[in-house]
Amino acid sequence: MPVKTKIIKIGNSQGVRIPKTMIEQARLGDEVELELKADYLVIKPASSPRTGWADAFAKAPIDNEILPMLENEWDEEGWEW
């Protein structure tokens, strides 16, 4: 359901007040992304640049031929601090 609101002055910028229920329903946090599509302004939750990396890494095949090359003499000795 559309909600009508006014554009307000905030310093040298302008903004809109978004009702709390809409913020919660859209799962908006402290940061958002703004995007212009045709003559619409889209406000969506900010995404992390690394979103999905853990899942992609977990699905990646492990090359068992490369892993032994990563070993070195330090792996055989104990570390002392």
C-alpha cells in the first residue's frame, strides 16, 4: 500500500521519512543503497561486497594436487614464541 510523505530539507540535502513498519518490512538497516530505475527511486538494504563468498568457497572443488605443495619444513617443526 503506497504511503504519501513529504520531502524535507536536511542541511544542503533533502530526505524522506520512512515509516518504521516499512523499514522493518523491507529489512532496512543503518545503510541502504539507492538506485534510479526509469523514473523511480529504489531504496534497498545495503549489501556487503563479500556476500555469498563463504558459500561459494564451500562449494568450490579442492585441488588435492596443490595442497601438498603448500606444505613446508615449518609444518614439521613446532613453533616456539
